[in-house]
Amino acid sequence: MRDGPNLPALVGSRICHDLISPIGAIGNGLELLSLSGVGRSPEMELITESVENASARIRFFRVAFGAAGSGQRIGAAEVRGILRALGRGGRLSFDWQVEEDALRDEVQCVFLAIQCLESALPAGGTVTISRTGPDWQVRAEAATVRMEAELWSALDGGGPQPGLSSAHVQFLLLPAALTSLRRRATIETDEAGLILRF
């Protein structure tokens, strides 16, 4: 992927870039409506919540699927903000324990790992992200864990699985992103949930 342009990542960046502005404009419009005296009706609450959720997901997808420049970094505060907003609209809560800025392509791998773990947590749970030196750990804790072996085998070098749906594209993208960093994912299970390291 480093020998030429990463076309899927560039497409992801373009889509996120083109969507974030109109979604932001809708949010600004809702804020103006509330300032003009429009009451907080259930309909307005639903629209506001939907816009906030869409905005959070686009920001997350921009990092997970977008193109990252060589050596580009992303601040801990920005990452926490993305995950906090994403957690408000979903089944997962997040604990980003990394204090310093990080390389964007490493954070991209973390976000793809989060999506992989999310697929195994049908009832939601808590995802904790930490780093020791260059090594990242993404831990998912939940009451219910349901792993589909054919998906997780793709992370172990099993390659693309036949019939893989778009909902599980992260299982193909994560190994490719890690290969470009000369890393590999390892997955462990314990009584509390799953741990993905790279």
C-alpha cells in the first residue's frame, strides 16, 4: 500500500470530507432554530440526536477509512472527542488511556480494531485502549461475547473470506494496514472479553 496511492483510503477520505460539511450545516441549523425560540419537541430531539450520531460516525470513519499522510499525528484530545461522541450514540463506551499524540496510521489501526471487536459484542460493552512503548492494546469487556471464527481468521493471516459482507470490511482492512506498519494483530480471550494487540 505504500508503493502507490491507496485508492480505497482516498475514496474514504473524499466521502467523509464531502459529507461532514452538510451534516455540520444541519447541526448549525438546529442550533439556530433552538436559539430562535423553537421548543424542544420529541421530533427536534430525534433530529438533533441523529445529526450528532452521524457527525460522530463520519469523524470516526474519516480516521478508520481515510488516507493518512506519512508521519501525520493526531492529538489525544481529538481522539477522545471522537470516541466520546461515538459512545453517546452507540452500545459501546470508550476509555482512551494514551496521553500523548499518536501517529494517525496507528490510530487508524486502533479504530479498525474497535470495529472488529464491536462485531463480537452484540449487547455492547466497554473498550479500553492503551499503549506500552510502541505496542497497542485494545481490550473489550462485555457480558456477552460472540466471535465468528471465519471473520477472525482473516486477522490471523487466513486471507479474505468468501461471502464477507461490507459490514465486516474492517477484518480485511486491519491486516493490510498493520502490514504497512510491519506489524501483526494477536487476539486473546479471557473471562472478561477480548484483547487485540499489535
